[in-house]
Amino acid sequence: MWNWIKKLFKKDKPANLPIHEKNPIDEAIKVPKPSAPIGSAKIAILVGHGAGDPGATCYNGLAEHEYNKKVAAIVSAKMPNVKVFFKSGAGGWVPVYAQLALYRPDLSVELHLNAFNGAAKGCEVLITSEACRSIGEKFAAEFCLRYQRVMRGARGIKWLGSGDRGFGNVYSANKVSKKSILVEPFFCDNKNEWIPQEEYADFLVSFLSKV
């Protein structure tokens, strides 16, 4: 009786598959994961200065525009939902805002660096709209926590009025984006504030993936 029951419930062994056939589940497991987390928001990165304007000069002689151009390239290579924009030689930023109007990003981030006297320090985010305060505060908080830096202004935010430096850029980008911020994370002429481009790019990937 017992032997008959064992035969009844015994599962037949599956037929051997040809050796060249691959199990689709095994193949799926082998698919490499993305090298960086990928967000779903449409993000525009505007590289500050350019078109003959190098921006600030860093302590090691590197131009602000060149620093951020490489950072933007690293970020966009890791995040397909990020598109990079540059100021044109002929029209300045005007053609960029026309392109942004077509792209309609959820967030525009204009990359800059600060510079003053070689000793100034701190992170600040420039905004023109209350709707951008939260994302600006998050950027400043996460950056300062990661690199143990100080915030300039109230919670790292600098409100721009119509006569302030950078107002036209942030205001115009905000008109064609859901949110827009201009970031100046550190003073590039202060050696003690310096962050290598690859490190800053990694921070931006981590931050933007959560937008």
C-alpha cells in the first residue's frame, strides 16, 4: 500500500532541455542593474555661464563653467531623464528658455559655483518662487549634511528680487518649468571648500533621483 501511494504522488522529472536553450528566468537575473538610481521626473540642467563667459576662477585655475560642464555630463550619462542645456553664443539664454518651454521639465537646476575672497564658505540656493522653497531647502540640507558644510541665509535659501544677480535666469526658467532653482553649493576659490567634480556629480544623481 505504501509503495503504491509513493508512486501516485511521485513527480516526473522534467525532460532535459537542449543544452543551447537558456532559461529566461536565469537570463533575467543576469541583467545588470543601473549604475545609479533613476528618477521619473523630467529634469533640466542648465550649465551656468559659457559662450565666452568662463564664470568664476577656482583656486586651482579651473573655470566655473568647465567645472559644471563636466558635472552635468556625468549626471546626464547616469540619468536618462536629465537633459543638459547650454547658453548659446548668439542669443544668450533666450534660446535656452525657448527650448525649455518645449521640454517642460518638472525641475530646472542651474549649476553655478560661488567665489569671493578665497575664505568665504557655505551653500546657498537661489529661488524666485515660494513653490521652489521646499526643493531648494532639501538640496541645501542634503548637501551640507553630506559634506559637513554650512548653509548661507535662512536654511540655505536666497530669495531673489528683480534687481538681484541671477534673478532673470531663475525667474525665466521658472516660467517654463514646474520648479526652478539656481545652486551655488560652495566657494570654488576656497581650497577648503573644494569638491571634485565626480563627487559632486554623485551627489546630484542621488538628490535628483528622489525628485
